[in-house]
Amino acid sequence: MLTRLRHIVESMTAAPSLEQALQALVSQTRTAMAVDCCSVYVAEPDRRCYRLAATDGLAADAVGKAFLPFEEGIVGLIGQREELINLADAPSHPAFKFLPDVAEEPFRSFLGAPIMHQRQVVGILVVQQKESRLFDEGEESFLVTLAAQLAARIAQAQARGVLQKTDWSKPLHGIAGSPGVAMARAWVWRPRKELSAIVPRKVDDGDAQMVRFESCIESVKRDIEALALRFRESSNQDSVAIFDMYLHLLVDPSYLKPIRQRIGEGWSAVSAIKMVSENLMARFGAMKDPYLRERASDIKDIAQRLISRLVQNEPEHLAIQEPVVLVADEVTATVLAEVPRECLAGVISLKGASNSHAAILARAMGVPAVMGVEFPLAEIHQHMLVLDGYSGDLFVEPSDMIVAEYRQLMDEELALDELVRTTIGQPSETLDGVKVSLLLNAGLSADTEISVNELADGVGLYRTEIPFMLHDSFPSEWEQTARYRGILESYRNRPVCMRTLDVGGDKQLPYFPIVEENPFLGWRGIRLTLDHPELFLVQLKAMLRASEGLDNLAIMLPMISSIGEIRAARRLLDQAWTEVCEEVAARGNTLCYPALGVMIEVPSALYILPEMAPLIDFWSVGSNDLTQYLLAVDRNNARVASIYDAFHPAVIRALQLLVDSARRYGKPVSVCGELAGDPIGVLVLLAMGYRRFSMNTRNIPRIKYVLRHVALCELTPLLAEGLRMDARHGLRGLFARYLEERGMSGFLRSSQKSQ
């Protein structure tokens, strides 16, 4: 039965339209289960009914014309109960509804299962038989399994079907990759040679293949360097490190050596690149960490560029001369860089998520992007699009009303950007004089990103694992010192908080692989570095050396769950400080002991705050991970992402517990997760007692503007009122209305991503 099930699912997936997919489903299911009839009813929420979408056994001319209200019939009962119903004599059931046009009279036995997608009934799958009998457990299991397998595919098929309808009013839905709104025609990009289409083959001219490969490597390196230069020249410095990673791959022995080895074994250069690259892509694609999982697309991008140059020895240039929305199956950093900036209105990628390099670059460039949206690529070229990078919505051939609405939003966005620029040079404080610190979360290319940031009061989180990812071995102490020194000097006289190495099973280094069944609860963060003090000491000494004469360094420990971990880390920091102090003293200088803090992201840390307080100098909340751990929700898993809620009562109580403890023990506390960059979130945190917020570059001016136009004396009673409300979104709604009443509703769009 498993083979039959797979064949049914594959047939439906391969069908070009929703109607053909469902017809394939009912025909093959009828045969596989040896029943007299199989039908699918598709939910139409707007009309509150189920439509007969396909059948093999009922009247064929009733397809698309027969409807059952949600509240009627056995089909409606399945939808209400959201469970399977098995009847030996369906016509005698009280809920049975006779539909004269479907020719259902001969059938007695009835077995129906709901087709559920993201907690919604998207359809009902039904099999019927003339013989009066109850279906057995095996048949029930098959139908339920088939319905579960088909749920996402029906949702995807419906999304694909939208493009084939004349009703363009409903949007397609994807993942918000980069905020903003774009309106332009679609320009579809396809690679010259698809990696998946290449059939590996052996050749006789091995030496010639090797020469071609080496020449190709140099050519592609020059192409990548030219693309990186475009970003340097346009002052988009915070994107250059992405191309550094591409260039690193093109000289990485762990990538090139296996390719050369395959060529030496007689494979063509194209075949060798395909085999080695796909192996690497599979390894990265299986990783739990969403950022590292997205690196599979970088490997694919490089592989396809190499292959394109081998097949057709000319660099690819996109002939675009007017503003377009770039659309591709998988938009990569290099494809994005090929489009002239003045012609790039927006980006749509069928694959990828908010951690992909395309999304990171789009955010750096201020270009709206939607990732992971589904539709037939070939059919969208030159269609007019409206892209909403806040909600992830995409409108194809939008109505005049939609166009007018989004033109107004675009005008509001421009006005908002002008408005927030007025905060440059102004202090970070509320209307009633409460001072706050707005700090930077330094990401992929923090060393360049922070040097051009004029608004940040310092760096609240610098992720030190990035230099480790850019090497093919652990970076030396001197390499780390040089990088950290540049960052500390960029923020001279302002605090820079460096988080110690936070890698592990979910965030692997290519030269230090770790395989675990549950990496989020595994060997990572402080657990790994304490088990490898030789690595930890090198990093600590590099940080201390880099801070000589600057004295603006703070060190933060990730993934702390016990007091013993803090004590062990403090001992190693003392050892590193003693060693570096001796060197500094020999030069006639002194070295300040850095503040040592702890990242609060593991729930157990909340219950040992009193014991922790004497051992540390500050706390910082990683609100993203703390929320995920408290709610047991992976926000990057589409099936449960809707449950992720930073305003969940458990999260709010945990945050209140921490800030109350910080006040009691006299410890500074900051929030460096996504909640701190959310206009509503930052107001809730401010009312709770937080005064230090760390966020990405784009959010700093917006949050600063909001804070300068609110009063703490008004927020505190609002928080008390919100905490008494039972509704899930009550707290968020109260603070949203507060912003609206003060003329700041435009900032609420940037809060949508957190909801």
C-alpha cells in the first residue's frame, strides 16, 4: 500500500493544474482501495461551503457545480469534527443530505477524512461503496495517511491555480524576506544549465578537463570579485562579506580537492562539479540551523556558475533596463548582484527563507523581498506584481483598488523614512525624559556594518562565530585579534558586547562537524567551548588583546543553563586575563578586566538568577531562543510557526521575572532578540523596566523615533491593563492602538513579522 500511496501523491504533484491533480487522485485512490467511488470536496471559506472538485463514481457533470454548506451533510460533519467518519449505511445517518445532481443513490458505505493544512480544513476526501459494510482499520489508515500527505500539496496546487484564474484579487503567500513594498513587472531568471539536469559522464581527455576546470575557477573568481566591487562602490559595505564567503569556497581545498580527484578518475569537469557540489548541498541541507541550511543554495550557486562557464565560456549579464521584480526558483547573491540597483524594485524567490543570502542582501540594499512563495515560474514573466515585504503577500495583476492602496503605502514608507532621519543626532529618550540605549546586533559582516552606523549607542551583540565560518580551519589567535580590534576601534568610547563562540550541532563549522539527533538541545554554545578550553582560551585572549587601550569590551556567554558553567568560564577568563596582562605590562600599558555577562535563552537560567547574580556583571535576553525554548516551537518550521508568540503570557512573565531580578541585584539587563526591534515589543519591554535594546541596523532609527514620541508614564498603566486581559492578542492590540492614537500607525507594519 505504501508504494500505491507514493504513486498517488507523485501523480498529483506532477499534474499541471489543480483539477487534473485531484482527478488523478480520485481515480488512483478508487483503484488502490477497490471501492466504487472516490471524491474530493474542496473548502471555499469565502462561500462557507465545500465544492465537489473531483470524482470517480459520482456524476461527472456535477464537478464544480455541487456544493455543500459547511454545516450540512456528512461531509460538513467531518469538517466540523475534523475527524474521520466511517458508516456502513450513510443514507440512514441523521446528517445525511441528499444531492439529486450527484447520482449518489447507489452508495451505502461511506468513509471520509478531513484534509488539514495548518489547522484548517482545506478539503474532504471520501470513498463510497454500494455494498453496506464498515471499512476496516487498514482502509481507514490508508485514507487518513493519504489525506495527511495531500494536505500541503492541495494548498500548493491551489496557490499554483491562482495564476490560472481570472480572479487576481487574492494574494499568494510567502515568507517576508525584506521589508518594504514594490510594484513592477516580473522578470524571471533561469540558469543556463540546471545542476539537476546534468547526467554525469566519463571522458577520455582528463588532462584537458583539468586545465578547463582550473581556468574556469579563475574566471568565476574574477566575476565574483567584480560583483563584490559593485557593492563596495555603492557603499553597501555590510554585504561584501557574503561575496567573501563565495570567494572562500572557490579556494577551499575541501571543495576543490574532491572535484580534482573526480576529474582525475575520468569524470568530466562538469560531472565532477555536480557530484561533489550535490554531496555538499545534501550535508548542509540536512542541518537543523536555518542559517547554515541556507548555505546549500550558496554551494549550488557557485556550482552552476562554474558549470555555465565550462559550457559557455562567457560571463552572464542580465539585460535589464527598467525597474523589475526579479523572480527566480532560487535567487542567489550573485544573481541579485547582476541586476543594476536602479532597476531592482523587488525580489521573489520560490525557494529560500529569511536567512538566505538573497534575503540578507535585499535587506542590506533596502529592496523588498518575499521568499518561499509557490507558483509556476514560467507563467509569471512580465505580469504586473505588487510585492509586500512586510506580510509576505504577492499580488499578480492586481486590481486598481489594490494598486491604489499600495501606492499610498509606498508614499507613506518614503515619508516614514524621511521622518526617522530627523532622529540623527538626537538623544535616545522618551517624552518624559527616560533615557534608553539603542544597540546594534552585529551580524554576518559586523566589522563593516557597525563602522558606518551613526545612530547606535554601541554593539549589544557581536556574533563571533562568523570569522570561524569564513575559514577552513579554526582561525588563529592573531587573526581573531585583528578582527576584534577593528570592531572595538569602530566603536571607540562605546560598549561592544562580544558573545563567545556559539556553534554546535545546529550551527556546524565545515571543519568541525557534529552529528546529533536533537542539536537544539545538544552540544553547543558554552557546553562546547568549556569542553574545548584550548579553543576558548585562544578566543578570550584574542578579545582581551584587541581591547588594549580601548576598554570598551564586554564578554557574553551563550547557552548558560547552570552555575557551574559560569564558574568554569570565569576561571578561564581569569587565566586568559593574567596571561595577556603580563604581555601588556611588558609594553608599559594596563588592561581593564572586561564585564562578563550571560545570555538568558535557556529557561532553567531564569530559576538560578539569585545564585548567578554575584558571578556576573550583566544579563542579556535572547528573546528569539527563549521564546522557542519556553514554547517548544521551532519558528522556522512552517507547521508550528504560527504558535510562536513573543507576547505569550509565559514569555512575558519570564521577561518580567528577569527585569525584576536585575533591578533587585543591581545588574544591567538588555534584550537583543527580534522583540527589541519591534515597535510594539519595545514599548512593552520599556513598560516592564528594560532600558537597553539591541537590534539590526534598519530598526534603530525607527525604534528611536517611536521612543522619542511616547511617555513611560502612559505605558506602565497600559501594560498593567494588558496583563489582565485573557485574549491572546490583547496586549499587542492595546499597544498598537496606543501607537495609532499618536499618529504612528505606519510603524505597525514592521511589527507584522513578529505576529
